[in-house]
Amino acid sequence: MLETSPPDQGAATDLRAADPGSGRRHRLMSVVVPVLLGAVIAALGWLRLTPEVRNTLWAEDGKVFLEEQYDRGVLGALFHDYAGYLHVVPRALVAVASHVASVDRFAVTVSILCVLVTAAVGAAVYVLTAGVLRSVVARVLLALVPTLLPLGPMEIQANAANLHWFLMFLMPFLLLTPVKSWTKGIVLGVVALLCGLTEIQVVAFFPLFFVGIRNRHRWPVIAGAVLGGAAQVVTTLMHPRAPATVPHDSVADMVLGYIVQPFGGSWTWSMPTLGRLIAEHGIVVVVAPFVVAVLLVAAGFWLGMGKQRWTLASMLWGSAAVWFGAVWLNPNEMLAFAHFDHAQWLGIWTFRYSASGSMYVLAGFVVLVDVFLARPALVVRVLGVVLALVVVWAFVANFAMDKANRQNGPIWEQQVDSSQTDAACEAAPSGNATIQIAPGPQWAVTVPCALIDGGAAR
């Protein structure tokens, strides 16, 4: 039988005090286990990417972050707004990649660093959920979600432009974890600040401030989140996004889209396959499982305890905030799901909001695993095991995916070494070479020939 509840903390403390060797082993394991888990997660994340994806630069990583770094310098670009928001961690990661790797290895270095950051988020979630969730099994599954979510490699994984989704995923756990020392509070406060300086939607989790707000050790975490969120709000007020030029999608479009994309995409990476099933059998193929999920969530709230309920509510709220907020701000006829005809269902595709929203959907199911495994009734515990197996199945069945938006290149290294680039730099050695990047011909980055010819990092 799996142990689903933590041992009595007071008794554990007394035992460690009586046996110093036990205390040292406990401290060692508290470091070793997350490090090993992070290494495993990073390896899994890297293996999910095809060689083409690993070596192709994505959109803003080149056209915005790298070019602006060349134009403004690292510090000048770090806090420069893009699309109305700050992107501090992605810009810092691009700066690191450009300084530690030669130009021809820049794309693969960005992929490596993004995989490592996502793995670090997973390992951090495992650590932060100690004292929040009871089952070690659930905590490990939750740590795997950012790296193994089915839709991840399609667009949002292994590129800096979408790293903000994973830092947003970390925020509720930063605000829910028990904080019993100033050291932990300050460290988590710095992490919360970086998350806030990277993603404005972290403000959606600010209601979690009130969970244990009288604990002064939590105040640095709250302060970091507030400062980061405030910086984002000021930035977007000073540099507002361009307003939508098309009518907003209806509430029915948004609701059905949520059921089809973040919810349906939690179990398959292939939206075309799901669209074909809907076209052939109707929306019942997604609505019926969604109704079952709603009933499970209701049972989770009924049976859950304290922070289990807060965590479950945070995951549901996060999925809704990401999807409905993104659709409201980015209306598109391709998101008018309630008005789709047969042909439109067959042509359905994946949006980055779907993948980010599905992280919270999957995480919500993992929290249900924790709730059900903690109950004494055998039938409820069996339900928890079944849900855990369903989540594992989603991870395994969707591990390999060769239809990512970067699957067809263009391969960065090949372009840097191409004769066309050589010819451009021979004609103007002090000029720039234009290198194409994903996802289409309209995306390109200009790289100084001096860096290409010298093969240096910058």
C-alpha cells in the first residue's frame, strides 16, 4: 500500500535530534532526490524533441530577443518591453546562450537551456508540494507535467518565447508551499519576482496571498510576486498591446474551445484526430468525458482537505485564466468553435494557449489523485490509482511527437554554415547576414557577419 500522508513532523524532528546521523541523511536526501528528479525530467524533455526541433530557432527567440540584444546590448534589452510585457527570464536565457555558444550552436543551446529550466520548474514543484500534497506519487506526477504534457513539443517547449508559461505554472506552488524560515522566504521571493517579471498573468494567483498571510516568512514571497506583477502592469499601461481588430469570440466559442483544446489536448497531442472524431460523432466525444471530469472535481473538493482544495482550485483557475484570457485578448475566427462546420472541425489545429492551459488541467487530475489516495475508503483509493494510471498513460502515449511547428526547420546551424550566408558576409564583412527561423518565411534574424566569420559567441 502506498504511503499517502506525511509522517508526524514533530515526531520526525525529535527522532532526528536524537540521531544526528538520521538528520544528516534527511538533509542529504532532500537535496539529492530533487536533483536526480530534475535530471530525469530534463533527459525526458530532451528525448521528446526531434533533432530538427532542437536545432531550429523559434520566432521571438531570434527576431526579437536576439536582434534586440545585438541592437541594445544585454542590459538594454533585458527590461525592454515586447507586445506590452516584460520577458526578463527568456531574454536572460537568450543572452546566456549567445555568450556561451558559438553562433552556429545558438539554436541548440537555447533548446538545452529551456529544457533545463522546464525541468527545474518540475523539480521545484516536487519540493514545494511537500506539506501541500500527501502522496509522493502525486508529487512526482505533478513534477512531470510541464515536460510531458502531450501538446508541449508542438510549440511551447524548448524555446524561450514560451518559457513564461512554465514560470506561471510555478507561481501557485510558490504561494502555497509552507515557509518556515526567512532564508526560504527570501529565496522563493526572488523566484516569484523573476516569474512576475516574465509573465503578467501571475496576477491571477494573487488571491493565494491570503493563504497563511499571517506567516511573516511568506511575506518576501508575496512581495516578490507583487513587485513582478506591478512591473508588468506598469509596462503594459505604458506600452499597451495593439487592440483586437476583429470581433471577440462568443462565450459559447470560448467554453467549447476550452473543452476541446485545453481539456481534450490534455490526453492527445493530435488535434486533427480529435477534430475528425468530433466531425464524425459530434461534440459528445469531448463533452461526455468533460462532464465526468467535472464530477470528479466536485468529489475532489468534497473529499479534499485544506491545501489540497486550494491547490485544486488554483489548477482549475489557472487553466481558465490562461484560456479565456488569451482568447479574449486574441480573438480569431479559428477560435469560433461553437460555429464550426464539418470542414472546420477537420481542419482544427493547436494553439499555444491550449498547451499552457492543459498543464493546469493535467495538474488538476494529479491533485485529484492525491485527494483520493489519502482517503481511507478502498473504492476511493482505487479511483486514485486509476486516475494516476490515466495520467501516466497520457504521458506515455504522447511522448513521441514529430508534428511540432519546428519539425521542418529551417535548421539554424545549416544556415549559418551555408554558402548563401558565406557569400553575403564576403560581400559585406561588416554587415549582417539574414538567417531564416521558424515558423515561416516572414520570420528571420539578422546576425553580424563578424560573429559568423569568427565563429564566436556574443
